[in-house]
Amino acid sequence: MALRTPDQYLKSLQDNRTVYYRGTRVPDVTKHSVIGVAARHAAIDYHLAENPEHRDLCVVSDESGEYSRYYQIPRGPEDLLKRSQLIELATTEGATLVILIKEIGTDALCGLLRVSSSIDKAHNTTYAKRVQTYYEYCRDNDLAIAVAQTDVKGDRGLKPSAQTDPDLYVRIVERRPDGIVVSGAKSHTSVSTNANELIVLPTRAMSESDQDYAVSFAVPIDTPGLVLLASAFDSHGPQTSPIELPISANHKMMETTTVFDNVFVPWDRVFLAGEHEFAGPLALGFVEHHRFTAISYKLPLVDALVGSALLLADMNGISRAGHVREKLVQLISYAETLRGLTNYAALKGRPREQGIASPDPLYVNMAKYHFAHGYHDAVRNVQDIAGGSLVTGPGAEDLTNEETARYYNKYYAGHNVSGEDRLKALTFVKNLVASEFGAYQEVLAVHAEGSLEAEKQMVARSYDNAKAIELVKRLAGLKHS
Amino acid sequence: MALRTPDQYLKSLQDNRTVYYRGTRVPDVTKHSVIGVAARHAAIDYHLAENPEHRDLCVVSDESGEYSRYYQIPRGPEDLLKRSQLIELATTEGATLVILIKEIGTDALCGLLRVSSSIDKAHNTTYAKRVQTYYEYCRDNDLAIAVAQTDVKGDRGLKPSAQTDPDLYVRIVERRPDGIVVSGAKSHTSVSTNANELIVLPTRAMSESDQDYAVSFAVPIDTPGLVLLASAFDSHGPQTSPIELPISANHKMMETTTVFDNVFVPWDRVFLAGEHEFAGPLALGFVEHHRFTAISYKLPLVDALVGSALLLADMNGISRAGHVREKLVQLISYAETLRGLTNYAALKGRPREQGIASPDPLYVNMAKYHFAHGYHDAVRNVQDIAGGSLVTGPGAEDLTNEETARYYNKYYAGHNVSGEDRLKALTFVKNLVASEFGAYQEVLAVHAEGSLEAEKQMVARSYDNAKAIELVKRLAGLKHS
Amino acid sequence: MALRTPDQYLKSLQDNRTVYYRGTRVPDVTKHSVIGVAARHAAIDYHLAENPEHRDLCVVSDESGEYSRYYQIPRGPEDLLKRSQLIELATTEGATLVILIKEIGTDALCGLLRVSSSIDKAHNTTYAKRVQTYYEYCRDNDLAIAVAQTDVKGDRGLKPSAQTDPDLYVRIVERRPDGIVVSGAKSHTSVSTNANELIVLPTRAMSESDQDYAVSFAVPIDTPGLVLLASAFDSHGPQTSPIELPISANHKMMETTTVFDNVFVPWDRVFLAGEHEFAGPLALGFVEHHRFTAISYKLPLVDALVGSALLLADMNGISRAGHVREKLVQLISYAETLRGLTNYAALKGRPREQGIASPDPLYVNMAKYHFAHGYHDAVRNVQDIAGGSLVTGPGAEDLTNEETARYYNKYYAGHNVSGEDRLKALTFVKNLVASEFGAYQEVLAVHAEGSLEAEKQMVARSYDNAKAIELVKRLAGLKHS
Amino acid sequence: MALRTPDQYLKSLQDNRTVYYRGTRVPDVTKHSVIGVAARHAAIDYHLAENPEHRDLCVVSDESGEYSRYYQIPRGPEDLLKRSQLIELATTEGATLVILIKEIGTDALCGLLRVSSSIDKAHNTTYAKRVQTYYEYCRDNDLAIAVAQTDVKGDRGLKPSAQTDPDLYVRIVERRPDGIVVSGAKSHTSVSTNANELIVLPTRAMSESDQDYAVSFAVPIDTPGLVLLASAFDSHGPQTSPIELPISANHKMMETTTVFDNVFVPWDRVFLAGEHEFAGPLALGFVEHHRFTAISYKLPLVDALVGSALLLADMNGISRAGHVREKLVQLISYAETLRGLTNYAALKGRPREQGIASPDPLYVNMAKYHFAHGYHDAVRNVQDIAGGSLVTGPGAEDLTNEETARYYNKYYAGHNVSGEDRLKALTFVKNLVASEFGAYQEVLAVHAEGSLEAEKQMVARSYDNAKAIELVKRLAGLKHS
């Protein structure tokens, strides 16, 4: 077992997986005009590990051999900081788009490793051993993993078993001696089209009446009955010239609506099957790690927003205008508050079940909320400074055909910058904040890795109410209670 | 002379105009896969005028005959309210996208009619008569007009004549007995590809050293030397199935970088030529009318944001969640504060030069700023309520191919709504707030018809400082000064 | 019957009312060092009516004779606008502090007049006649009226009858042939110490189990058992030199905790007694009028904030700083959006029950929320521009004793302003935004005439959801429903 | 030399200092009804050092002997964190009001120690030795120090020497063989009335024409010609019963307008005298340390805001309301983001001139801005949750006189809380956010230790622009420049 090469990774995707794109089955994802871009984007992970400059950060070596640092179980603040740096590096190479093929899977594995032994204790099961074996399998084979958590949910005001259609949350439809059969569908499964494995987690706490919905397991992507309906969103970017869309032409993440059409899972890959009281802890355990991943991979994005505004303010000749400086400071504070809270959350990380370190949940969730709530304002500030040319400018052919290029090059000249260079900068910023990719980032800001409300809820839960109340009682002269 | 039919309008565009799209000259804009959509979108104006239900609002009849209400010179609050209602109606028919082929031109004409007689008085010129003649020509021929105001500007920290290239603002390069020759380029010219006429206005106040840049005139779109470089932004929408992009497939507005390559303009179409002290008033006169147009045509857009949030909250089954209600109230307040301020600005409108009524500039600019500054937050709220499916959902073919459609229809069912209907709603909302069209609306919010800073500046200028200071002096016991 | 003079008003307060101030019964409120200031502040109402300059606005004359305009039942937009102007004028004379001795009472009477006939219809009662008689009595005697609505409420999570103490909402404890006996307490009753009458309204909708709490009536202030516990808040202001606190030294509004210690009310002054389903409509009917009063009387306050910032920015020599202009524009927009929405709410007013016009509830509540939510930010901006001297400056004696005054006058000189004048301006602004009076205004912004949440609830209720949803359904291609 | 007792400290204030309060010279500040409270509040510093529980934090012991930790020169993150903790502890004992008698002085000494050797190097002066001697004198005598930095400034648009009165910034009026004579006045000097020493620093960078204004020195408080004009703000609090104002009755900080009426300073206490190019660095050096003090001492205040809201939400029975939870989360995020950024700034601290560690300026200033900009919103949220009773409740006598107390105790009962206890809680919160003390905190939030604009400026300066721009250039395909 060893680290894989980018080629090995891409080849591993050429299996019998059931992927649909725009209504048509995709025979080979690596050769697809859109999904292929996503696969090559994901391969950045394997490229980085081969890069001598980054190897120390990307690869760890211990008694289990050499393996990707993503698979390192964090034991304290230092591990968390390194993990965060690795995610930040990889996302920067992804041109602000996260790679995610190991980040999310190892977050899920941390959650499973933490919770499984508690289930075993309560139910005399053997989940912990299964999870450990599965973890080692993925680590030692350097696999790419997707995670499906969010169910399609139907009417969100109703519990799983109360929905008009019982399949609106993924559930166990049959328990067999050799395993379980599951049906239902999950939404928004990222990188599944180009992963090797899929881990399934419950999306929320479950009551007894929903115990068939308390299910967690892992399957290879080419498992029969597993149907990946790839999203058609932002189809054009990956098929457009990088002259026009420098990010989207080369970087893409796929999401699928992930359908389980009577999928069989053998017992050794089942991690929860009816122990409903652990659905909540498992959902949460994953989230505690994953939301830290989220804030780590947003750092290159917010840095790019700041850099875009600084660069275009200069090119436009408006750097000294009072309102521009005001907006630049807002952007800087937005980005650096995220960075400060992220790092501080890592520094305050502490060991949890099984000695697995998780970052401080209060600071992680404040950081995530800060990012998510402020993203649109940050985008507005960048759009404001960049100017209306974001949406009234040329296409790739306008810049390659001399007949039109001469006009664009002449008339886009700015402050100490040629029209060509200013157009390159504008084009990048357009792709970042005024394109389908930009819209994708906006929606992800609000929804990915937990909604604004989920983050607020965790802030409320993680805060030490008693201490603050005690302070006020003391100062108010109330008897301590 | 009479009102034109939609067909007459479309035929009128089939002339010798110089339009480039993606580096290639467009022989007939009405047949172009993208610009054709824009032309048919603009034709809504002519359709509406033929619709008996709307004729009273769309057409006025007076001693000058029957003509489009856009060409009615407003004389008081009632006229302003009617104009606002007409713009609101037409934009609603445009599926939240403004028509603009008469709105902006008549705003420019109001500005020109107001300022030209002042120039005549100061310089003993005959601009007023020329403008009046031109106004009647456009009105009586029911023409579509684009307006080019914003110069490309180069280094915005420098005045026109201080730029490294003198052409970065449009300027007079030659004065001849029969007219002037102009060169330079304007940015962001809307609807020019499918207009009949182009009015050119100065973008800012000009000092004496910039007098060659103090120029205003009108030319037919097919004038030699006038080169329209159509923007490639949002190229795909108009070429996509309405199943996937219900707005963009049928509605489009074009912008051009508008190059004046030694364009000759005869004197009777020249409205300012060197009288630099009137460049500012003329720029501002146009803006006073046009910013009111802007807030009027934003009303259907903000209504659609509110309606989207209400509809999807219901379909998602989350209408009763506290945070959802909070966000709905924010959206409602956002939309209705815009409506209230817009209508109040009309009600406070008063006659200016030549008895032409302009709406109250303080309220117009507060309304515009309110809209512009809050737009991204409103979008965030809609995205938040709609859910992540905005960017992880199906394409048109997914919904027409039964193999995939059966999954989508099953798994997108929501609260009292089938998967089909919920997908239709989601698809519309995606197009509205998470697409290139959505990005276009964001950037327009910040930049079109004046930036956030321009609006703030006008708020400061329009406020009666003395009255507020006097109140405080009186209450503070300071001698009145 | 005629309009009263200020003296008649003050004399009318010298009765047997039970008022406590700081634990001590007050024998004559007009001579009290604090409440006396409040009484004289309230007398501004009677002074204004005598002022020829304002008489047309303050007094109406019709078949019922001459009476205070506050008692005019509004029949349409014009009446609402006049009422708003009158309130604005009086509050300006009150140095930004509302007078309220007729404003609130007539709001209650409008609510009672509107709802009472509905009760009569449903219950075959005679409330409408009683209310009408009482209204005429107050009008014809030019009386000052307080209104007690908010119960002390105890645990706000419990209904009235579920509280541990049944008196935590005012209730009927006995029904007698000649009237009812009530007990309980109301909070925050404004101007009660110096009113002639007290109208009591229910604070919320009541269910059948709370029918004893569904009670409304009116009593003279000196009724036996009615105990007014005057608030001690801001005791010092009215006892301080106007050199130090130019507002508070002369202007004061009193609130009381209003206790009903087995108060007897004869039937002809009872307006609701157990018809629980009308408690909600009555509470709301009052609020629909009173919240319009609220936004009207906030106008001089927000104008004073703007004027303060403008004046001190100039005196400090910072008017041209970019950030100062930004803050001034924020203040102007804050103030004028309130004014625009207030006036527009009046213009959209329409007749309700009994032909009584109420302003548009959507716009009233948006205006109120806008005011309330933005008040603290506005205060911050004024404090920011004014400077830290707000809280580090001299007292009255510092400025009258030459030993210290010479230093202050020398060292507070500013931009084109002497130290003396700048100190006067600063002192006023200190009283406005950095004093107990300032704190009072902050808390009132959030709580008076309905909380932020109450306003949001009314915005949600008043909005036409169906229309917005229909628009989106149409544009999304959904079947109309 | 040893640590002083509280008594020794108080006795040391009984000298010949020139302090005026409300126009009258104060013979003994420790016995004054207002300043005495401030002196006893400041004595908390000495009490804490005697408290065995806190001695380790409060006192350090090294080759220089035992001395107050405030006087420890920070050498790295650990020292900075300890200093922050000490400030947080002392401020908590001060009931959210900072002590400051050593905090600010040692910040100034750090600035002087850092900059003085640079001046010596440039000008061949001996400032460093003077500063070191002075530092040891203060440390070894455990002195209380005030710092006067902000000049009265006159017209802030003009430089010092351009003011109409040359005294509007403190300046050297005479250079003598034995020292200098200074005149002018400083604003907002905190704790000067009850300090032993006063350090004077320039308020800004100075050009050559302002070299007489480039002056720094230290004098004992009882120096002839030094006139302290104590502010009259919040005079009543310290003279009010703690039943009514539990904070203000016992805690007070004094500010003075500090006049230098031809004050002589011997050379060994002069630290800058005309070397104008070091005025800026010295001002900034102080600020780099002092703004970290500021964010440290705000922590108990923001904790108290959160605790107040949590406690009153519970007592009011509204903890579960959606909007209340929303506001609680806002408060928690507000408080904890400040804490996170403060601690992270310390952790990123690094040694500067002379090996003196300063915290990271980017994070310090973001933290300060975050606190300052959000304070009023936080206050609004607390006021909102607490309820209107903040400003309509009883005074001390109402609660001690049984005649009124029985009503208050009965009618203020809440959710699982007696009226007595709820009133205690409300009273504390009133003092915190709705009193002159509350107003003081608001104004301090905006102005103390640097304005909002000063913090924004430092954020802009401290950010690594080049790195962010380089990232974008790389991603946009622009040649590195």
C-alpha cells in the first residue's frame, strides 16, 4: 500500500459507477467534458503529495507507514493547525475551490471513530472495530471519499417517518443476515462522481419511531443500485475558454442527488443500524470536524476577495478614495477575522472520545457564521470596487480576434496598467464574484457544512451560560444559585 | 406617424449597424442567437401598447397625436406616478428585466430639454430648438433609444485630458462647418444593439481644460464609425431551455462597449460642444430622471424576491420557523421601503426648468441607495430559504428524460407540492438569484444608474442642512446665525 | 365647555390623586421638584393652542364647537397628515420629548370607537354609546388622558390566568350591579401623574380561560384605589441647571407602575368586561393609531440627531473628512426614511370601522421598526462625530465660576466657534445622546408603542403575501392556485 | 521599596494637587464625594495584589525585586496573555469599570522605552536612560500613573501651529538650562485626579513647523501650574444608593481637562523635545500597547452584557422565544469574537525594539473595532431583552419604604424569581446599559483608546497587501510584478 499517483487516482474512477449527467448515463467520468474537469481538479490532491515543496505538509509517516496527512487522526492543536494549513494550501492550488476528496471523508471517519465505541458500549455491538478497519482500508489505499449526509427531506416540518413518501430520508428497508438494504436519496453529495467510496451518515437526531432512518454505512461508488444524478449547475464554465473563465475552465466540484435504489450493504460496512439515539451524536460528531474543514478551505477564497479588491482598486485608479479604503478595510477585517477565529479554534482544540482532538466548537461555529453571514456583503464590496465591466465585458473570442481585441486593449487601459492586464484581472474577478461559479460560492456560503441557523444553534450550545450568569448575579448582589 | 408594431420595431433593427459579438460582426441582430432574444425582449414594449388591457397606461393622446407614454414630458406627481407604473408593468412582463428602450432615452431627453435652454441663454446658442426637434422626431416615430454616458475613463484618478490616451473619454476631435467629429469610447451602453438611436451625454462635470470632452449629441445606431462591441456576459442563458432558465431563455438585455471611431455628427444633432460648465448640469439632469426610472423598474425584481422566499418557504415546509419569518420580514421591509420611497418621491415631485417635473431627489436617491445597498442581503435571504438545491439540481434534460426525471420528481416533493412543481419554483429562483443573470442583477444593483457613492453624494446634497442645524441651535440656546 | 388654559390644566391636577415618588406620597404634583417639571412640560399642549401662529393646526371648529385637534376623529389622509404635523410641532416645542397627554388618549379612543360597535353587535351590549359619551366628555372638557395597557405580566411565557399570582394582569375581581371592581397592575403608564383621566386597555388577545382579564375602562386619576408609583428614573435632570442639561432641566415625562387596588368602575365607564374575543382587536385597534403617533413624534428627535451631527462636525472642523460625510449621510437617510414612510403611511390611510381612518399598517410598522432598529446606530454616529468631550466636559458651575470658566472657554474653541458656543452645542448633544435622558430615549426606541418583534409581526401580517406569490408562480410557469 | 497598601496609595493622593470639581478647588480628593469614590475604586489594584488568591497573577518577582505585574515589560505571548488576564481580573473586580492607574502608564512606558533609544541614535540624546530611570522609579515605588495624550485640538482640520490660539496643542514655550516650560491643555485624561504621576505624550505625528509641539515628559501630579479640571459627568452615581445604582455607587473613573499653565519640567523628566519626526512613532508606540489594554479590559463588560441578557431572558420567561435566542447568539458572538481576537493577538505577539513584545497590531485593531462598532447594537439587544422597566422602575427609597416596596415586590415577580431578585437584576442592568454610566460606556466604546477611524486605519496599515495581491495575480495569470 502506498500513496497513489494522480494517474492511479484517475484510473480508479473508470469503473462501473452509475452517473447521469443531463439525463444521460456517463460511461467514463474522467473523459466527460464537465465531470472530467472535476476529476482533474480533485487530482490536485495527488499532485501536491508528489511535490517536494509540499510533501512534509501533505504526507505523514508513522508506524502505519506513509500516508496522506488528511488521514492523520488529530491528537491536539498542532495536528489541527497542520490539517488546516494543508486544506488551505490545496484550496489555493484549486484556485479557491476546495478539493474535498479526502477532507470530508476523514471528517466523517473522525466522527465515526469517536461515536462508534459509545454505541458498542451501549448496545454491545462491534461498530468500533468495523470503523477502524474501514478507516485503515481507506488510508492505506489512499482513497477518495464522498460523504452523503443531507437527506432530500421532503416537507421539512415533518419527521422522516411522517413524510408522505417514506423514502424522503434514507432508510433500512430490509435487514438480512449478510447485511442491510437501504433506499432513499441524499442531496448535495459533493465529489461523489469522482470519489472511490461513499460514507453515509444520518442528517439529524432520530426518535424511536424513526429508527429505520438511523443508519450509517459505507459503499464503493460503483455499488449496484447507487445512482448518482450529477447536477447540471455551472455546466458551461468547464467547457469555456480559460481566457474567459480562468477558474471554472479548470476547476470544478460536482454534486449529486444520490439515490439508493435498494442498495445492499454488507454488515462489515454498516456503522449504525437502528440505534436511533446515536443518530444525533454521529451527525454532530461529523459536523464538529467538518465545519472546521469548511472554515479552513474558505481562507483562500476570502484572501482572493481582498486581493481582487486591492488589485482592481489600484488598476482603476481609486485606491485613495475614502469610500474605497473603507470597503478595503471591511474586506480585510472580514477575511482576517475568519483566519483569527479559525486558528484560535484550532489552538483551543482538545481531545474528545478516543483521544481524537476536535477544534473548539464555539469558535469554529462563530467563524463559520462570520464567513457565511458576511459573504454577500464582501462580494458586493468587490463588485463595487471592480466596476460594472464585470458584466459588460468581452468574451474569449473578443480578445483573440484582432478586429475587436484592438478596441478592448486600448479602452481598458487603467492606472499604470495595460488594457490586456486589466482585462485579465477583471476576468478573474468576474469568474470569482459574477458568474455561475460566483453564484455557487454564494449559495455554498449559506448552505454548505451547515446553515446559518445550524451555526447559531451550535454557538448557543457551546457557550458557557452559567459562567456569564454567575458574573452578573455576583455584580447584581443576587445570592449565588 | 403612429405607434409602431413589434414587427416594425424588429424590422427597423435590420440595418447596417456595426455590432460585434464574440469577435465576429453580426449581420442581422434580430436573428442572432443571443441579441435576437434581447430584441424580442425589448419588443415587449410594443406588444404592451397594443394590449387593450394596458393601452391607457401605455399610450397618451394629446395635441401632438397618440404616442407612447414614455415620451410624455412629466408635469407633476401624477405624470411621474403613471410613468413609474408603466415601467413597473413593462418590467414585470419582462420577468423582472427592464425593457429600457424608451425609459432611458426619455430620461436623457428630459435632461436635455431642461438644460439646453440654459446653455442657449448663456451662450446664445440654439440647442433648445435642436433638442425639441429631436425629441419630437423620436416621439413621433416611436423610436427605441439607447444612451451612452459612462466613458471608459482609464485611470479614474485623472481628468479626461490628463489620461495617457486622450480617447479614454469621448471627445470632439474636429469641428467642421457641417458638424463635429468625435472619438473615444463609452462603457456599459444598454440596449444599443437593438435601439434605433443613440444619445450621448457627458459623464461628469468638466473644467475648461476638458472642454473638448464636454460634448452631447445623438446619432442613428447605423452611423458610420459607431462600433458596438456587445458584451459576452451571460451568453448561455438565451441559448438554454426555458425549462432550465425560465427568465434568461426569453429575456435579455445587451450592453456594449461603444466605440466612436471618428464619428461625424451634423450640427442639428449636437446638443453640447465645448460649453464645459454645462457638462455637469446635463449629466445631473439626466440622472435626476433616470434614477427614478431605476427605482421604478426594480420593484418587480424585489417583489419577485419576496414572492420567491414566501413560495419556497411554504414548499420547503419551513414557513413557521422563527428564523424564516424573520428573514421574510426583512425581505418584505426591503421591498416595500423601496416602493414607499419611490412613490413618495413621485408625490413630492415638482416642476423644474421648462416646467418639467422631476421627482424629489432626496427620496429618489435614498430609495436607490436602499435598493442597491440591501440587494445582496436580500439575495442571501432568498438563497437561504430556498436551499442548496439552487446549485445542485437538475438540468433541462434531466427533467425530460424519464430515466432521470422519475427520480427528480419523486425526491423533490415537498410540503403539499409535487416534485415537478417544486422544481419549477426552484428553477425560477435559481435563475433569479443563482445564475449569470443573478450575478448580472447583483452588479447592476451596485453600478447601474449611479454607484452607491453617487447616491450618497446626492443624498447629502439634497438634504436641507440649514434647517436641521437651526433646530439644534435653537434647542441648544445658541444665537441664530 | 371650552379649551383650557395652561393654568386651568395645572390646577386640575391638584386633586386627591395617589402618587408616590421615591417611597413618599406626593401631596401636590404640580409643586413637586420632578413631577412639576413633567406637568409644565405637558402644559406646552395648552400653550400651543393659545399661540396664534399655531392655532389653526392645534384647534378645530365644527358642529361640536371648538376643540383640540387631537380630539378630531381622522376621516382620511388629510386628517392624518395634520395630526402628524401637530404631534411633530408639539414635540419640537418639547425639545424632542413628546407631550402625549392627548395623543395617546385619542389613539385609545379611536380604537375603542372602532371596536365597541362590533362588540355590541356580537353581544348586544351598549359599549359604543358609552365610548361615544366618554369621548365627548373628554373632548369637550379638553382633558389630559393617560392610557394603561401593558400589564406587569410576571412570567411572560404564561397566560394571565396561569401566573402564580392572579394579579399579574389587571382583572375583574367582582361584578356588581353598579359596576366592576378591578385589581392588578400595569407597567410603564406614561403621563399618568399629570393626566386627568386614565383609560385602561387589554394588552393582548385573551382566550376564554382569561375572560376576567378581558377588561377595558376609564377612571379619573384621583379614583380611590388607583395607586401611581412614579418612576425614579432620571430624577436628577429636572433638578439640574439648564446650563448643564438644557433638555432635561425643563422637559420630563413621567411613567408609573399603576396599581389597581380594588378599584371600582361604574358601568358607564366600562368598555369591555369579559368579551374575551375582542381583547385582541381592541389592543390592536389602539396600536394601529398609536404607532402612527409614535413615528410622528420621533421626527423632531431624528432631526435633532442629524442637526447635532452637522453642527458639531462643523464646529470640530471635520465636516470634510470622508468618514464624517459617510456618517452624516447615514443619519440623513435614517431620519428622512422615517419621514418618508410616515407621510406615505398617512397618504395611504383609509377608513375603517365607523369611518375612522387609520394609516397604512404596513408602512406604519416598517417606519416604526426602521426607527427603533436604527436608533442606537444613529446615536453612535452622533457620539462619534461629537467627540469624547460628551462625557469628560464641565458642569454648570464650571462655566459660571470664572476660575474654571476661563480655561473651558479658551480650550473648547473650535472651527469658527468660540469655546462658549461649542460648549453649548456639546452640552445639548450630551443631554440628547449621553445622559439619563439619552438612555431613556434608547430604551423607548426599543420598547415604547410596541417592541421590535411586535412591529415585525405586524409587517408580516399586513403584507399581501398572495400577490407576491402569484407573481412568482406566474413567472415560474406554475399553475395559478 | 515595596508594593504599596491600599491605604498608602490613598494617603499618597493627599498632596497639594490642583483639582477643580464643579468650579471649586478640591482640598483632599480622597474625601471628595465623587472623586473619593474614584480613588477607592482605583485602590482595588492594591487590594488585589494583597489577595493571596490573586497574588501570583498580580505580582512578579525577579532580580529587580517584587513588583506589580503591570510593570513587567512583556517579552513574548505568555507575558501578554498574563497581562491581559490581570487586566480582565481587575476590571471584573471593578464591576466592569477598568482600574487603569497602572495599565495606561505602563503602556506609555513601553512606548517610551521602545522609541527613546531610536531618538538617541538619531540625535545623540540620552532619552533612553532617562526613561529607564523613570520607569524604575515608578515600578519600585508602585506608583499610579495617568497619561495625557489627546490635545484639545481646536479646529481639527488645522495643524497645531496653524490654530488661532497656539495653546490648543501642548507645546514648549521656553527652553531653559534646567528644563522646559510647557503650556496648553489635554482632553480626557483618565485617573489623573487620583494618580501620582502624569506622563505626557504627543497625540499625533508632527512636521517640522510643529516642532515645539513634539514634546513628551512626566511630572508629579502636584506640580505647580498643572491644573486638573475634573469632569462633572455622572456626578450623581457615586452619590446614589447602591440599591439604585449598584455599579456607580462604588465605582468611578475620573477624567480631567488637563491644563498646563506654564509648567516647568526638569530635563531628566523630558522624553521628547522638538525631535518632531519621533512624535508619530511615540504616539503609535504607546497606542500599540494601549489598544491591547483596551480590548482586555472590555472583556468583563461584554461578558456582563451577555450574562445580563441570559439572566433577564430567564427571569422574564422569554428564553425560548426565537427572537430572544437570536439576540442571545448575537451577544455571545459579539463577546467571544472579541475574546478570540484578543487572545489570538497576544499569541501572535512578537518582540519589537528593545525586545519589548507587542501584540499583533492587525488583530488588536480588528478586535478593538469589532468591540467599538458593535457596542451599541449589543446594548440595544440587552435593553430589548431586559424590557422597558429599565427606565420606568423604582428608586432606592421605593424599595426601602414598605408602603411602596410591597407593590414593587409583588408586581415584579417573574419566571421562578421573586420581585425582589428580579428588581436587583434589573437595577444592575439599568446601571450597566441605561444610566449615565451606560452612556459613558457607549461614548468610551467609540472614542477611548482611539476612534473607529483610527482603528480602521491601523487595520489597513497592518495588513499584508502584497501577499493578497500576489495571490490574485497568480490566479489571474498576470505576470508577477
